[in-house]
Amino acid sequence: MTLDEITSVLGPVDSSLVAEINRTGASAAELAEAWAWFNADEALVNEGRSLPSGKVAELVGILEVAELTEDT
């Protein structure tokens, strides 16, 4: 995934987060899905969507850790 693809989904991010996302081997579509889950998990569950798995779940975890790290 390119830096442009990542920033088009997440906005500006630091290089360590870009590297961590790239290590997953996920696609831009998977990142977009993970971003949606990260921001609106209750709404997606209420729509009846299955919980994320695989690379999407891995990306959600990365985004959660990045947010916690950013807040400290």
C-alpha cells in the first residue's frame, strides 16, 4: 500500500504507523474497512455486519494502539 493510499483513508500519519500498516500486507480497501470499524463499530454491528477478522481486525488493533499512544 502506498503512503498516498494510507493518508487518503487516515489523513496525516507518522512514518512508524505507515510502516506498521504496510507490514500487515493489507489492501487500501481493508484499511478503509478497518477505519470504518475503528470509528463506528456499534453502528456496523447494529447493521448486522460480522465483526472484522483477518487483516481488517489486525488493522483495527493497530489503529487502537496508535490512538492510545497518541493520547499519552
